[in-house]
Amino acid sequence: MRVWRAHTSMGPLSLTPYPLPKAAAATYCCCFHYGFPIKSNNRRKVPCAISIRCCASASASKFNNKNKTCQAEPGIDNFVVVNFYRFVFIKDPQHEIAKHLTFLKGLDIHGRIYINEQGINAQYSGPFRDAFAYVEWLKEDEKFSDVLVQTSPALNGHAFPKLKLRYKPSLVQLEGGISHLPLLDPSMQAKAIAPSEWRKRLEAVNDKSYILLDVRNGYEWDIGHFHGAQRPDVDCFRSTSFGLSPTEGVASDQLSQVDKEKTDILMYCTGGIRCDVYSTILRQQGFQNLYTLEGGVSHYLKTEGPVKWVGNLFTFDSRLSLPPSAYNHEGIIKASTTQHAFDSDRFGKCYVCGSQVSELRHRNCANPDCNFLFLCCANCVMDLRGCCCYNCTTAPRCRPVLPGFQRYKKWHVYRDLPVQAQAQ
């Protein structure tokens, strides 16, 4: 199969064939590349060198399908990061995994794709062509036809080291697992609120009838959160315990003393899956009015911009974080006239000295036996040689201070560097 590419820079139009993977042979695509920005139907303004991609399967019925694609997207060779999940019954997960592996053979995709009886959870990177060939193939299955797929730009090629597609007992890590939770029963999950409605709720100055619950890790809150959300007192979602404290309550549990039948609880996380999981737990605890941000923060930033959001968004890949502009450039401009400055004594502070940090991006401690993820100012990075504390600077093994925001590789890459440094 061939895809015809149309190239133009406001001049004559020329067509050249562009190959697609054999696995995508049932789809016909036309990609038009323009040398000027246009506004797409997903409300993003795409800079020059964009492509409009129109796709339909060879089946005539596909043309009438609501999943037909016609949207402005990045260049076909540009790398993107794709995230999606779906809770749905899968009778034979191993067979499902085999089908996915067969399709992905030959595609340049790296990431984590987990499948079990409760559904699928995927985060991966790849060239736009390969990344969306997988999405289009997936949506041909009725079980996944309406899955919400979210994309963001990859910074330097792949955001993941390799592809891991396998069976995993828990699609989300939580103490005690999640296989016993009624995740396939929509009535047990929080009601999804569209980003526009979420924004209206947060902008209602006099509306104090709800609790804004950040269902993420504390270090994620440190670099970005919705204004008014308290910092989660956990460094790993698996130990989240909102609403599970004794009646007398603890200071860190915002739900310990609320009226379970009358209080509205607005929950959010990065992409939505953690809220869907945890809301079933809260529902079992008797909480009635549960609401979640549809598609999570990433979907909100793409559609609404950073209104009522402050900072960056943490990502669980090599990028570590992205500014709101990576999701919606137009939203940044729109929000600049409506969003006021937010003050916080804890937000964006250096873990070592407590001073304000200019770059909202974590780094790992240079001591591989610690590997703590923390925010750090430029001065402390140099003073502690990339470590999180003075004790780690004297550790028997220490990696070098990496320039910029690179991620550390395996220890064997660095183990001979201290000897070289001493020799100098």
C-alpha cells in the first residue's frame, strides 16, 4: 500500500508516495503538508510544517463510522507520546496480547502497554505514522471504538527505552491490587465532567460546596496542580488512603470528616485512570457525589488551556514534565488575560534549600542507591553534585551531574567515571 503525500509551501502542489506498514494496509490516508499555521478541529493551533490527515478503511461502512479521522496532526515522521486506557471485559487476555504483538511487529513503538481481564492501559511513543496506525487498528475493535486517545509531543525521539506489552494483574498499582474492584460497572465510578464544565466549577468564586481532590503523588503536585488543591501526602499512588481514615480523622485526609451523602468531591489525575480506580473505592465507602475530570489534566490543558492550573504537568516517561503550552498554545494566550498569579509557600521549591526553582522539572539523585526524585535549584545541583542531600554525596557509587534534563542510564555506563575523574 502507498500513501500519497502532498507538499506545498504556498507554491505548486507535488505528490510523492509514502509507504505505510503492511499491518495498516486496510487504511487509505492522504497527508497534506502546508507551510503555514492553521487551526484544527481539536482547538490547537499548529505551527508550519503540519499535516492534515484524512483516513478511512477499505470498508464502505467505515466512512459512516463516527471514528473516521480528519484532523490536523504533527508531521508524519515527528515523534509523539500517546496515552489511553479502557476498562472493559477481556475474556482471553493472552490472546488479546498476541493480536497486539502481531500488529505492532515492524512498527517503531516504545512504551508500556498492559492488558488483563479488566481492560488495557497504554503509554507509548513513536513516529506519528506508527503511533496512530496502532490507534486506528485498536478502534476497529468494538471494545475500544470509543476510547479517548491523548497525545503530546515527544522531545527527543522516543520517551520510553523499549516496548513492554504484556499481561499485568493490575492495570494500576494499588495496595491489595484492583482485580477485586468493580471497575467494569460504570455506576461505581465517579461521574465524568467535561473540561469546560470543570473549568466553570473551579471559576465559580462563591462555590465552596466541593472538595478538590488531587489523586496523584506528592511530587507531581510539586510541579503543577489546580489552584486550591491540597498536596497529596503520598509519594506513591499505591498507598493513597483518602476517605479510609478513622472517623476522628487525620490532618492529611481531606475526606475524613465530610458528609458522604452531601459533599461534592471533584477528583483529578493526569489521564483519568487513577480517578476511575479510586472512585470505586470511595463509592464502596459510601461517598455519593463523586466527579472526575474527563481525560484528566492532559485533556483539560488541551481543550481549556491552563486556566486555574499552575505550573507544569508531570509525565511518567523520559520527559518528566511538560508545560501547558505543549498541549494547547492557543489556550496559553487566552488564559493569560483571565488567570491571576497564584502564591504558594510550598509550590515549586527546591527540595534542598527551599528556594524558588525556575525549572519545574524533577531529577533523580546522582546516588543510584537512593535515586530519589526531587526538585532542585541550579545552585544546589552543583553544590551537591546532583545528589539530594550531603549524605548521598559520600555514597560509594555516584553518577555524574547530567546537563539539562537528561535521564540517567544504567549504572554500568557510569561506574568507571569516578576513576577517570581521580586520575585527572
